[in-house]
Amino acid sequence: MKLRDLFYWIKQIGKRKGKNAESAVSDRMIDGIMLWDMMYRNEPPWKSDTVEPCNLAATVSGEISRLITLELDTEIDGSARAEFLNRQYQVLIDDLQSQLELGCALGGMMFKPYISGKDIEIDCVSADRFFPVMYNARGEITAAIFTETKIEDNILYIRLERHELIGTTYTITNRAFKQRIWDNSADITTLGNEIELSEVKDWAELDRECVIQNIQKPLFAYFKVPSANNIDISSPLGVSCFARAVDHIKQADEQWSRILWEFEGSELAVFADEFALRYDGGNMSMPKKSERLIKTLNISGGSSGADFFKEFSPQIRDVSLLNGFNAILRRIEFDCGLAYGTLSDINSVDKTATEIKASKQRSYAMVCSGQRNLKKALEQLVYAIDVWTTLGNLAPTGKYDISFNFGDGVLEDTDKEQQIRLQEVSAGLIRKEDYLMWRYGVNEEQAKEMLPQTSDVFEGV
């Protein structure tokens, strides 16, 4: 299923009160999402017999998602209801880094909770599976269409689930369509014939329309990559974390391919005259492992007196090629808000204290922005989980509080910080309990229990 086909179909029914859904996702944004998806899968359009991609898009996405969630500690508490909410919430948090990686790659990620038996499950919807329809003046998405497709017996089933918040009224509608697939392709000019949801087993229990009153926020949460959208400035969608580095990633792939060719093309070889090789029963015989090393040529004809063997061992230009590749990686780091040395050779960067500080601050600012957006999305997600918990009568009523701790390890050197704190304990500037509370994340009472009773391990530090 092509991404463009899905968007085309959704646009056909994505109109309401004269407002065209196309204003939310333009053709330029569709092109961008498709390109980022191909790059993330290491299948960019420039991949060819001569250009071998080196998976930089996925590497950048993975590193940024790792930095954003590196020290994340978040939980819900405050009541029995909060305990139930927290159990549902922690299932997502445990797998958040890998889910967020795809979100960073495609510009954003939707978190859509739903009732599943006696629990709440959370669907992580990437940018190629939802379509924003309406948004407010703050750029917050208030209506969206989520897609699901199934293929059975050469029939394509398409389900479109629309969520819309108007005032405090929340409406969810489900529509299903089907069309036959011919020659492994679908007809992009039509959604096909509309069918009842019951025609597909997995959709049989879904309501065609559900209206919920007194809702303050959408029952989905959108994490948005914090970079400004320079693809379509009117769109509420985010752009890929490597959107500004597309050209440089292409150049890096091309340079990497040159490096691979340099090593392959300069591989040691011996060109030998066929006359010089041993023949077995009239056929040329050569050890199998020597076939890669020895190349046969008719260079002497057996009688010209020319050399029987010629060695091919050119000098490899690895240093200049690798330096060029490293320079491109530095540009990609700058484009993506990463510190120098994240992708490039750390031994050739950050020569001065000013460079080190500026490089780390750039990464710190990018990560902090991502963490703010993630915090906002998770808070709205918990609100949606709470609403569904009430609607499903899954837990007793009660208040809840959400705590977030993202840590500060992205900017600070924790080993150096630990040495400083130990020195402060030794000098009597801070209490031993304070050090233990910082080091192990315990409360004051637990820290006092951890202190040795007979000796002072901090003396002489």
C-alpha cells in the first residue's frame, strides 16, 4: 500500500462544512513524509548500484529518541484510580524509545488509547497512518482520520476512523470500504464500495458513530518534532528530525560509496599469464581460494618473453576520502542539532572549549525542546486514558498526579559531577545524606539508613 494512495482516499471524504482536509496535509508534506519514510528504511530514492546508503537517517532518529528518553522517569500516582492509569501508562513508557524513533523520523507520532477488555491499550500511530483534518489557532490538531488496512483473498479493506472535537462534544465515526486488487495494485481513484463494519471480523464490534459529551481535549495525543516546519509552514504537522539534512545525507551516502569502491577497487591482485599456470588434463587449474587474488590474462602468449606475473597493488586514498566523509557527518550533526562527535570522528572535533560548549548546548537545546513536546503529549495521553477508564467503568473514581523527571545527563558529565560532590562531602560543604540522595535517588530517611555505623567512608576522599 502506497502512502500517497491512502492520503488520496482520505481526501475524498475528509471535507466538513466546506473546509477542505487538503489544507492540513499538502502534497509537499505527503512528498516529505514519503521521502523520510524511504530514508528511514535505508531505501532512499538515490540508492543504486553505485550508491550504497549507510543508514544515517535511522541512526539520527534513534540517537535523538534515545537522548530525549535517556533518563525519563514518569509515573502516575495519588489514588487507586491512579494506580490503574499508571499500569496502562507504563506499558507505553517501557517501549517509548523505539516508538519515538519512528516519530522522530517521520515528524511526529500519535498516541491513541482505546478500551481492550478490562484494560486500556495505546496505539502508536506514525505519520503515514493518520491524517489531520482540523486544528485550532494554536496549531493543535482537533480532528484527525486514522487509517487501518487489511488484505484478504486479493480484497483490500480500508477502515477510516475519524475523531473530531467541537466545543465539548467529541465524535468518533468509523467507515469501511473494500476493493479488489488487480495485478498487486489498488485503484487510487476510488475508495471502493462502502461496507458494513461487521463484514470484517476484527471490526465487527466497532460502533459506526460514538458521541461523547463534556470532553475538554481530543482523545489522542500528538508528539511533534520541535523543529519548525519549513516544508509547509501552514501545516500542524512536524517535520523529520533529519529533514534539514536530507541533501547532506545524500552526499554522505555517495561519499561512503566512494570509500567502499576505493577499498574494493584497490584490492590486491596478481595478473598471471595463462601459460604460467598449471594445467590439469588440458584445463587450467588454480586453488579455489586463489581465484580472488589471481586474475588470468593472455599477456605473453607463451612465447613473447614478457613477464609471466604482474602485481596490482595501488595505494589506497583512504585518508582523504574518510576526511571528506567526516566533514559531511559534521554538517549532518549541525543540521540535526546534534553535538559534534555524535556521528563524526570524535577525535577530530571540538578543538576548543568554546566549540565544546556551543556543540553541547546545541544538542541540549534540541533535546529539551523534544522533552517539552513529549511531556505535553504524555499529559494529554493520560487525560485520554482517564476518559476511557471512566467510559468503560474500569477503575473507581479518584484524582491522579503525573510526575516527570528527564534528568540532566545530556549536558552534564555525571562522573565529573560525582567527584565534585564527593569532594564537597569531604570538605564538609554538604551532608553525606545529601550525596546519597542525589547518587541513588532515595529519600532522606533511606539515605540515613545507608550510612555506615562504625566508619566514615568519606574521610580522606
